[in-house]
Amino acid sequence: MKLSSLPIIFLLLLFTIKVHSQNYQLGKVTVAELQEKVHPADSSASAAILFKKGRTYFTYNREVGFSANHVCEVKIKIYKKEGLKWADQKVRFYIGYENLNEDRLEFSDAVTYNLEDGKIIKTKLENQGSFKKKINKYWKEKAITLPNVKAGSVIEYKYVLKSENIVKFPDFDIQYEIPVNYFYYKTELPEFYIYKPILIGGIPLETESKFVNGNQTFENEYNQTNSLSYRQIDAFYSGKNIPAINEDEPFVNNIENYRGQIKHELERVRMPDQPVKDYTLTWEGVAKTIFKENTFGKELNENKFLIEDVKRLTGNVESPNERLNLIFTYVQNRMNWNEINDYYTDKGVVKAYTEQTGNVAEINFILISMLRMAGITANPVLVSTVENGLPVYPTRTGFNYVIAAAEIDGRQILLDASHKYTAPNILPLNVLNWKGRLIKNDGTSIEIDLEPSIPSKENFILMVKIDNEGKMNGQARILRSDYDAYRFRVENNTKTQDTYLEKFEEQLGNLNISNYKIENQKSNIKDPVIQTFNFNSNSQSDIIDGKIFVNPLLFFTRTKNPFNQEVRQMPVSFGYKSQEKYNINIEIPQGYTVESMPAKIKVAAENNDLVYTLNFFNDGNKIQISCTNEINSSIFAAEQYKGLKDIFQKIIASQNQKIVLKKI
């Protein structure tokens, strides 16, 4: 991955530009705001955030020490019916702490404003409009639905999140799918705690910070009121006219990696008369901390219950590669994933093995233990899935998944037995996310690249006959390997053949398919998926003035550029390297000859990150067409977008030029 393709991240330097104080308060709705029909800077916006204000401050009590309070106030204008969804607001809060009380969240000041007969009508949210639910053992969610919301309304609300977790603050989002007119965020932090502020998304902002006096009052063990005084760092962040993030851009791995946000992570604690406690982490330190947990390191060494099954599977097998494949297939078939991602075990590997169900860690720890017992070097690899974001800076929450890495003859093989269609070196697509962290038996770790080095392939071979009415019939063979085969299996594993073929024929311009066969779709997972079929079509050519016009790639012709924005905000992610090849042999009808064929073409991006070729050869009544599209980099930076868009436009133009057949 190119460094330039990472999300735009800046450490915020304080004391930069003075913040211009403005009066943004809840309850101050004007007739002009209610009368506004469209957003002044974005007429397509269905709604806009008029302002978002945040404040983080600390409180203190004798039992838990300092706690963090996060206050958020939001005011939103609804322009169109599509914007009515902003009446529903949800905030998640963490409950899965081991040594802390769970977070608490409360909504308040939720009001809808409408203009009726020239008067501002105010509708407050009553208690029955608030809902709370448990997402899982780590998270709860509180939601509200504001009343009487319609196009033209202004809504506002406030919530307070109280947390004993002062190591990491909730992210303060400053960019959404609708414009943000203004945001303001203030942190009031005791000088004992040094935080690292980080901006994601490169949104321009103004900042200022200053030292002030801080004070806390609390009750001591004798119910007497005590006072704690200290110096405090007040920091301010503000910005205006933040454009909406384009959520419709194609080939985006996780839009949250690029959304404008302000993050804070604790770097250092320096309490009076105590040693400095350093929270600045390295990935090596994160890996060691995770390894020491009983639900990680101890569970990796829990393997006696596997001895007999390993002997039975590999007792007479000498080849390490064969032993690996036998064990991987056995664990993949025996174990069933409970759809929980984690690098820690939950119920433990012994119980998971007995029940044949477990989370990602339990299944892949069982795999690692069995491989080790079979004499194969195997270790866990910490991963952040695409949904979890890019682990750009070291934190324990930077990872949320674990796979296995085996080593045979100096060759590393990545494995994940929790999914049914994976194979050695074929991982779930959401695991292909930059770098992983391999943890060795002694707790040390190294960084490894998760991106496949070998391109996945799609090969299309077609033998086609065209009659003098332009009708076509022929045979096709499609071969998909590696990640292209994996994607095909996952996308179609629940479809019947009739359902699949109905959609497939429609995608290919209402082609008529017969004698369809498929190999290796649900078995022989390491092998390519191969489709063969006969076809005929009355609609793949045009006859004009007695001439037959044919697209060179027939029903596989691209007609639309997936990149149609003028400016790209985010990198383009193809997921993995790929190679697409077409070999098409066309037999033209008797009494016809080739009048013209499109020009041969070869286009390439910088460093050959993308290479496209289209070639033609004519011999009598036979036409041979070969086309190759190689994507040799899985990610293209946003600044490469224009070049990428231009290449795709040339690809489409070349495929839509016609082969022209004329009567002799």
C-alpha cells in the first residue's frame, strides 16, 4: 500500500489560529432558518447540521478519581423528505469494561421547531420517544425519535456521556453525509493528563489552547467537602462550511477511515509525587499486552484435548503441506463461527471445540494448536477488519480479529478457518486491510503484509459463430481463481442454479444459456471455480444498411465508467490485485468479410499499477480478440483519481468501438 493512500491524518498543533467566538445555542431558532428552502452551498442536501458543539470536561470523586464527561449539542435543518431520517438519532456507549463501571448516556433538550401561520411552533420530545437497547456484551445504544418532523423543520438535541474511561475519548465527528455549517469542540483537561489530539480527514479548522485554573470539590471518607486545585489545559477546535462526505463513491473500503473526526488518546499521566505513567504505545507493546491476557496467551497453550484428533488426522502423513491442508479442512468443517469477531476467546477453546461453535479467536486458536502439534510452525496474527478501520496508530482497539500464520520451508501461509469458503492464503475480504501483527510464542511480534502478492484471475474463453442475420451462438468457459473465486462462492452460495442463471442471463443482455455446468463451487475450495455453457443471442449485434456491427467483447462489454465524479475525496480500493483476460474467437457468416476493426490499444497507469490491452487478429472468416485488464495495486490514492478515471474512460471507449462486417 502506498503511504499516500492512507487516510489524511494530522497531529493537531495547538496555539495556531485564534478561534472567533460565536453564539451558537440551543433554543435560538429563527424564522429565517425555518423559511430556508435549500442549503446555500449545497442545493442537493436533504438536511444540514447548522451547528454541532461539544465539550469534554473532568469531574472527580474519591472512589474512582477523575471521570470524563462528554457533552454534545446539535441543531439540524431538514430541507427535503429524504432528510426526515435525521429525526432518528442513535448514540452507542461502552459497557464492556473489566475494571470500570459502564458508561452512562442521557439525551435532553430534544425539540422540533416548525413554522405555522408565520409563528414558530415548538414540539418537545417526551420520555416515550427515547429507547435503549443492548447491542452486545460490549455496547449499548440509546436512541430518540424527534416528534412532528417534516420538510422545513429545525430539530435540536443534547446528550451527555459520562465515562470512567479517560484513556480514550469518543470520536468527535465533524463530517457527515450532509453539510456542516459550523462545529465547535472544547476540551478542559487537568494538567496531569497529556493527550494526543488527532484529526482524520484533513478538514481545515481553527485551534487555540491556554492554561487556566481548575478546581474540583468532592466528599472525603468522613463526608466532608474537600477541594482539589490544579492547572488545566483548555483547548478549542472549530470549523465551518464542512462539505458532505460523498458516500456514493465506488470502491471505498470503509468510509469511516476518511470521515472528518477529532480523536484524543491518552499519552502520559504525571500525578504529583508519583512516577510518570507512559501510555504512549508501540504496536510491539500492544501485542505484548494482548498476549499476556489469559483469554489469549493461555488459551493458545490449551491443547491436550486435541492430541488424539491430530494423531488420527496426520499420523501417516509426512508432507507438511498435506498435514496443513488436512488440519485446516478439518477445523473449517467441524467448527461453526458464531459471527463474533474478537482476538480474545469467550467461552474458551475447550468448550468451543466440544460445542463445535466459537468466535474467531477460538476457532483459529484451535487451528494454531493443531498445526503446532503436527510439527508446523504456526502463530496468531492480530488484524483490524475493514469495518474496524485502519490501525494507523497503536491502540489495543486498533485490532478486532485474529487469524493464523503457518510457516513451511520459509514460506508464510495465512489461514482463517472461521469462514466456510476460505482456503490457505485466501482470507475473508474484510480481513485484507493493510498490515497485521504476528505474535510469536515468546510474546514478541512482527508486522506482516495482509495484501495478496499474487493477482486473482478471471479468464473468459468464448467460441462464437455469427449468422447472416447477426444472431450468435457459441460456447463459453469462465475460470475464476483465488479471491475472484472466493468472492463468487460467497456471493452465490445460497442461490439455486435457476436463480443464479436468471440473473446471469439478464446481466449479459438477456442471453439464452443452456448446458450450464459449474465445477468447484462448494467443494475443492483451493481450486478455481469453472463455468461452462452454451449460449445464443439475437441482440448482441446491429445490422445497418446490410452491415453487421459487433462489440469486440460481445456481452461482456463495459458501457459505463464507475468513476464519474469530478473530484475524488477518498482513495480507490479494489480490495486485491486482479487480472481479467478475454480470449474470443469469432467465426463470421459466409458471404461476409471484415470491413474494419477497432484499433489496437494499450494504456497504463504510472508504474504499471493498471495495464489494459486490446488486440485483434483477422484471418479469413475468423477473428481473434484478446483483452487483458491488470490491476496491479489494490489501492489508488485520491490524487491518482483523475488518471484512473481517464484510463477507465479509454477502456470503455475501446470496448464500444465496433467490428464491422460487410457482404462480399
